[in-house]
Amino acid sequence: MSQHNSYQLARTGAAIVDRSERGWVVVSGADRRSYLHGLLTNDIATLQAGQGCYAAYLTPQGRMIADLWVYELGDVLLVSMIRDVKPTVLARLDQFIFTEDVQLGDVTDTFGATAVVGPRAARALAAAADVAVDQLSALPEHGNLRIAFERQPAIVLRTTDTGESGFDILVASEQVARLRERLRAGGTGDVDAGVAEALRIEAAIPRFHRDMDEETIPLEAGIEVRAISMTKGCYVGQEVIVRVLHRGHGRVARRLVGLTVNGSAVPPAGAPVEAEGKQIGSVTSSVMSPALSKPIALAYLHRDFVTAGTIVRVNDTDAVVTPTPFVSG
């Protein structure tokens, strides 16, 4: 299937997105919610079975260790992250277990994750996994559901971080190929890495170790609305976040913004962004947008140049600071 066709399938039908880049950790024990609540930026303590949230894990200096998706399954918390930060996250979490009834488990190799995205994702997954469409459609963002796939335990997670709304389904590693066969048999096509990246960038979803890293403050990446609770009690790094929000009125030295680039050349990651004869930032992610037929990019810019409509230069080409998302999924 061509990239154009697979992109259209993700936007108008149902498509498979590989999720092998994800790491998965289980947090169990009676104190699991209160324990993570004291470490992460979002409200974990009030999560009920079937609910979840997006959060960040910070250093005491307010820098990011990772961004995480946390799901309360009813008897355990399931935590998702980019695979390459999993060893660091596990080690740090283990470091803070003292007398709490908390156990950590790495289940990355136990389960295989597949995303099904698009407006017909619920129907496609329901047909392949023998679960009711209504159950899937009723799941809110970060909602989760335990099901059985071919008589083996499986987990469905409502997700939007792919850029197009859909579901992650976790099945036993040896069942992944069978799940994808059943999805394809029902007309669901595969999305390659290039199309998956286009969906993500069009939705302006920052990815850790691409658009955020260990030097990033969440406010710079613009994830605070989704990832930070403004009403919860203490968490690691809170003092820095509160200081910036209240004393600094949310002003940070740089912000992640969207750029629409003139011409047909896609600027590479790391390309310098200039204005008024000086470098004011750099590109972190970029793609030729299938929806807009223009190059688009995510870039960190100095705070004086982040207003929508500002003209900048990327690789000697004009670009305009653009409100995001570029395309709504």
C-alpha cells in the first residue's frame, strides 16, 4: 500500500501503527496510587479503575526524566513510556520505595502493543478482538478495558498520542502477529514509520528524545495543560514549576512551536531557525504534511518570536509560526 493510501486510511478509516518503541511497567501494591502521586506531575491518587492520565516525571530542578501515560486497571497501574527511558524510570522509581506497599514489574517483553487508529478504529478492533463496539467507543481519553483475545488476557487503552484518535491493544507477545492478521483481514491497513511520523507532527505531539529531553522543562514543550495538575499536592520538581507559573507568569526562555515552511524542502532536525540576523532556535521534528502539501516542523524558538504569524528563516527559506495542531485528528 502506498504512503498516500495508508495515510488516507488512518484519517478516514482504520490503520495499524506499530508501537514496539514503547516500554511498559506495572506498578502494583496497595500504595501504588499514592506512591506515584507523590512523584509525578498529574493527579494519580484519584484515578479509578478504567481511568488514566498523561504525566511527566521530573528531577528536583524541574527537568524531564520522561513523559508517561498512567492507566489504573483496577488491581495494578500500567505505565507506558518511550522504551529507551524505561531503565532510568524503573531505577528511579525503585529508589523511592521505602516502606510503601509497592512493587514494580517490567512487562515490555511480556506484551506486544499495536495501535489501531482512525475514525473506524473501534469497529475494526471490535471485529478483530471480539469486543463490543459500544464498549470501545465509550472509553474516554486514557480510558482502559480488560478483554480476552483468543482466550488470553489482553488490555485496550484509549490513546491519542499517535496523532489520530484510536486504541492501543496489548496482547501476549506471541499473539501480536495473529492480532494483526485479523485486523488486516477486516480491511485495516498498516501505517509505516513515515506516515506515523506525519500523523504525529501534524497533531503537534512532542516526542521524548525528539522534541523533549532531559534538559526540557514541561512548560517549554507546552504539555502542562495535559500533564500537570494545578491543584494536587507536592510532587518532585513542583517548586520550579510553581515558581515559573506564578512568579514568572509562565514565561520561559523558549517554547516549542509549529512552523509552516515555504517551498518543498523539508528542513532536517537540528536545522537552525533565524530571525533578525541571529539564530533564535532549531527544528526538532519535520515532515512533508500529506494534508497540507507543505513542509511543517516543530521547533524551539526564543520566547520573543513565538507569536503566531511571526516570519522566521529556516535553511534560508521563509517559515511562519503556525498555531497547532496543524491538522486535527
